[in-house]
Amino acid sequence: MIVKKVLFIGHGLPQPQHTGAGVYMIQLLDLFAQAGCELSFCAAAAPPESGILIDKNIPYTQIALNADSFNDFLKGLQPDIVVFDRFMTEEQYSWRVQEHCPNALRILDTEDLHFLRDHRKSTGKLEAPKTLTDTAKRELAAIFRSDLSLIISEAEVELLTQQYRVSKELLFHLPFLIREVPQVSSLPGLEARNGFCFVGTAKHKPNVQAIENLAALWPSLRKQHPQESMHIYGSYFTESILQLHKPQLGFYVHGFVEDLDAALRSHKLLLAPLQFGAGQKRKVFDAWLAGCPVVTTAVGAEGIGGTNDFGGEIASDVAADFIASVAKLLDPKAWQTAQNKGIELLDTQFNWNTSAKGFQDTIDKRLRNREIYRQNNTIGQMLWHHSLQSSKYLSKWIMAKNS
């Protein structure tokens, strides 16, 4: 790829130590940096005093919502590629990018499909909505307006192309990628580990519910496995979560941990009784990297592996079958098979070295043939002509009101 200027417009500052979304954002920054691109990052948040952007020497600019100062910023930078962090950011800023940098390739980082996650939360069902919600309409419109959308899960690529008739030309499947996959021989075995664990930020509602599920399951799990303990790691824990900390019952709420890999290497299983959500679950990758097999649900395993191709067990519920799956995976032979499978999947399906070039080649091709792809995107052309004007003129009305 010829050296290009890439501007990231963040929904906030990336926090890879706290969220999977932050890890994914750093992955994108590294992929473009590896291709020799010149990176810039902007968001409405105040400039960071420390963190990953400073560590990587990536210039940061604080931008204002509904302000023409962003137009001046764009005209001064003249990026070749603009990456929008989630559909809400695309709604707010893409019309300005289109007006002032019309030749810039517009890439939408979806993170996961928000409308799918919301639908699953409200219905308790895995299938996507047949009647589009307002969030679904907004998110799909952002995908159609963009030159390319990054989709973290193959299941979501299939959903978008088959149920919502989004052209594959508008999508690129980019899962979590792993730079260094450990050898199984370098990882602690079952005998060197103790207890179970869960990891997740409380800013993400599926994680909150999963922690509550674990608290409800723990009396039964404790009865079957009295020698084991449960350890909850994560960030932004509320008082209600902290109150679940009951060492006398073997249920520990630790909160944030600096060395997550070391913590995961010390435990036998990661338990993730997730009932809703979308995208890929970074906690599964982190557990496998530490040689820790996973018990989760279909939601937790989505886009990572199937029932017979997963480094652990996929339970059919968060009740009896989940408890039975834990017992099954504590068998030494089953545990070792699951540990081996997790490492194998990381190496064969999510290997950085085999996937990075494909991503970079795709971006290069889209840059060279940008206008052809745009002409093929009929729905996108119609949306640019009509619907986005509402966002544009709403923003202008807000500016006039505030002036």
C-alpha cells in the first residue's frame, strides 16, 4: 500500500485494557501502521494524558460536535482514508467528510451489530429482527453509505448479506487477530490451576447479566465442586456487582486486574453465561491465549467456533446444561482436548500473519477502484442524495441555535 493518511474518528478514546472494542481499535491502528500509513486520531473526548495513543505516538485532536471547526480540520489534514468508530460516529461526521474530502475512502468499524444486540436483549432470542427497529435502520443506512464496513463476525456477514441484502462488496470480515499464539507445552496444565473465572467490563450490559447469572448459578456449582472458587475480573463495576463479593462462599469480585493473562493462566475454566450480545467475545480469545478452556452459550461462541469446533463447551442454557457443561469439561481428558482446540483455532482461524495482508490488499484495491465500487452501490447513492441531508441540516440547525 502506498503511504496514505488515515484519520480515525473515535466514539471515545480507545481503552484496550478495559474493553474488547478498545482491543479491536488498536488492532486497526496497528494494521494500518504496518502498511506504512500515517495515522491521526480524533474524538470529542479531552486529549489523553497517557494511554495507547501516546504510547504509539499517534497525533490526537479533540473535535466538537456540530461545529464547522471540524471542516477546517479535515481540509487541513486531507486524509485519504477515514475510519468511523461505530455507526453513531458515521452519522455525525460522514457528511462533512463527503463534502470536504470527497475522495477519501470511508470505512465503518461496526464493532458489532448494535441493533442485533439490542433485539436479542429485548426478545431473548438469537434471530435478527424481521421488522427493522430505528436502530437497525440507522445502522444499516450507515453500512450502505460507507465504502467498506468491517464486520467482526462471520455470522453477522451472513446475516447482512442474506437477510438484509447487503452486497458483499460493502463488507469485509475482520475478526480479532492474534499476533503470537503460544505453544500448548508452554501453558499451565489442569493440575496447576484452581477455580473458575469471568472477565468483562460492566459498561457492557451482557457482561452485567452474565455476572448476575454466575452469582445465581454459584450455589449449585459450589455444591458440585466444593473445592473450587469463582473469580470475577473487569472494570467499571457498580456497587451492586461489588456486593456479590462473598469470600466465605468462594465467590470473589476482584475488579480490574493489571495482568489479565496471568490471572487467566491460574484458573481452570472461563465461565461466560451470556444470554445476549453480538460480535465476537474478546474474553474467549484471552482465555484461549492463556490455555483456559471456556464454557459459554451460543451467543458467547458466535463467530468463533461451532459446537464441534470450540475450545470448550457451548451450553444450551444458563441453568442445568451450563452446570453439566462445567462438570464435563473438568474431566482431565476433555479439558486437555479443549485447551488444544482453543490454541488450534487461534492459530488457524485468527492468525495475524495470515490475515493482515488480505486486509491491506483489500484497502489498497478499494482506494484504486473507489469510484467503480461507489457506482455499484445504488442504495448508498440514494441515501447520500436524500437521507443524510437530514443529519446535515439538523447539525446546521444546532449550530445556528447555539450561535
